[in-house]
Amino acid sequence: MQPRAAPASQSHDPAMKKISPSPVIRPPATIAILGGGQLGSMLAQAAGHMGYRTLCISANEDDPAARWADHHLIADPGDANVISRIAADVQVITVETESIEPAALAAAEAIGTRVAPSSHVQTIVRDRRLEKGFLAANHLAVGAFRVVESAAQMQQASVELFADGTTEILAKTARGGYDGKGQRWIRTPSQADAAWQALGQVPLVVEAKVDFVGEISVIVARSPDGTISALPVFGNEHRHGILFQTRMPADVSEHTSRAAVDLARRTAEHLKVVGLLAVEMFVLSDGRVLVNEMAARPHNSGHVTLRAASRSQFEMHIAAICGLPLPEVEILRPAVMTNLLGDLWPVESPPAATSVGGHRHPDWATVLADGRATLHLYGKTPRPGRKMGHLIHTGTSAEEALASANAAFARLKTHQ
């Protein structure tokens, strides 16, 4: 596939750039999406439906977002020189991943282009040390943690957290390490040094184990004028550190739901984020909630809104960064989203002409015969643990949707 060219620049002189863009950016303005993964793909689709044009900047010709954006620039989306060159030709810049360097966003901000999330927000959400510090400093409920930047600090943090009564602690690399990667459980202080070595002797956040009874997420959209709209509360199940299923609505009490939405709203307000903020939370046995992690972008758990809500998370993100109204998002029907990992694509030997990367496609007919199921594939080459797509099942009740989703997943596993 030949990449579509980026629009030619009219001027790259900062003095020629309008420094105070209108609060509302209307179609057919151009939105630049930094990153080419599935989140960028779904953002480009939502923007197109809403009348906007999109420019995707990513490193590879065959990245998922490149197939849906109006223009595709093959370049490093975190390169400040690249971003400063395209900033004069677009009306707003957004990201689909925390990997984008804040300096690249700052380069666009310097000439007055709207950047959402801002370089300041990106700096915080891509580093767990800053993220946890932000939560604690703003009195937002978070579990006990320590920042570790040396072997000595690792040992001290371990001793302190175990002394406070935790039964286990979890060490996470300060940057990267999502979907269960870059993490290591520590069950006694004597294991602290081995964990420090195994994680590469890089800065860490060390967290006390939280005895939770459930995991949820709340995604809020915030516009430049501070308007906030919260999406429904999602109930999440993780397997091996990777999100397996999201249920909408979440099976939590009204009290917990209100507390979760309030915590997410206050987090977005303190952060002054523009666009989406996804806040993952632990639910405790007494109904209280604690922040686990957050992301200033669309989130895997929000995919369920594509088929079962009055607005999808992607439409809400586009509306928020462009200053459009942010209405309340309503649940149209109960639904369950199930992630499809590369493990479902069996290795085919010898590879057939219809295989992808030497892997046989799952038997989609086993699930698509059910009219309540929709399939979303990202166009990636399979590998174990890689998010290849997702299924969304709807039902007249949450229980019916969950039963359909579990039956479909079981059939896919059986037909491997």
C-alpha cells in the first residue's frame, strides 16, 4: 500500500501562525494523530464520520491508522522537528499513545497550535513516578507507593511497605511496561534486589498490594473551556496483566459508581486535560475506589461504546479536543467487549496463501452467526499477547451479553 502524502505546508514561520485559535474547531478542519495503532485508527474513523480530515504520523507504512486517515506521513511521531513542521498545517494535534515525547507536543504549542493532551499532561501520564506524585499531591485516592531510583531505595521501599502491613508489593518500571510487561511481584523484602536487577535497574514505582474486589474504569471527556462529561462506568477483568473483558454497565453499587465518576472528574480537573482521560480504579470491599493508572487518550475498556452507547469514546475525544458540546453518554443496551490476542491465531505449517504472517485466521463464522456480535480487527500481524482486535456482544441484559461473549470466546478457542 502506498502511503498517502501529508498536505504541503503553506508556512512554517511561527510569526505567521495564529496564536489564539478559536475555542471551537469545526469541520472540515484537519486533526493530526500522533501514532498509528488501533486507537489512532478508530480516532481517524470517528473524525471522518464527523466531517474532519485527519493526518496520521507514524513510523510504518502499514500501521492500522494509515488505512483510515486522509493523509499518512511516515515519520517518527515523537520527533519535535517533524511535529513543528506539520503544526502550521493542522488545527489540532492529538496522540494515541503515551510513547510520544512531550517535547514534540511542546514544539507545536510554541507556534500556537492546539495540542490535546498538552505537553504537560503527556509528561505526567507517561511516567508513573509523576503520575503517582500528581495523585498524592492533589489528594486523589491512591494506594501506598514509593518511587525507587536505586538498589538502596528499592530495599528501603520494600522494608517500609511490608512494615505497613502489605502482604505483597508490585514493582513497575516508571515508563512503558503496559499490559503486564515491566512488572514484578515481590513477596518478601529479600526479593527486592532480584526484582531491581530483573527490571533493568531503571526507575520504578513500587506499590503495596491492593486487596480489591473488582476493577473498573471511568473515561471522562474534558473540553478547553473545562466542560466535563463522564462516560458510563466500565467493569473490567484482566488476565495475565492484559484486559480480557469490559462490561457495560459495571456491576457495582450506585454509591461506588458515583464515587468513581467523582474521582475521575476531579482527576481531570486537577490535570486540566483536554480530550479523554481514562482512569482505571480498584474497588474495595467497602465500596471505596482507588486510582490504579490513568491514560490521556482513548482506552481499551472504552471500545464497548462503539456499539452500545449513544456516543463512542472516539467521538467524545474528537468533540472534546475541538471544543464541541459534550452531552451525557447513554447506554443504549448492555454490552461486553472481549479482547482478541494473537494467541488465537494458530501457527500454520506450512503457511497457506490465506494465512497472515504464517498464522491461520480464527474461524470467525463461529461467532458472526450471532447477530448480537460485532467483530473489529486491527490489521496487525499476529504474535502472542498482541491485541489483534475485539468482539462486542450486546444483549437485553448484562447477563445475556456476558453469556454470549463467553460462549463465542470458548468457540474460538475450541476451533484453534
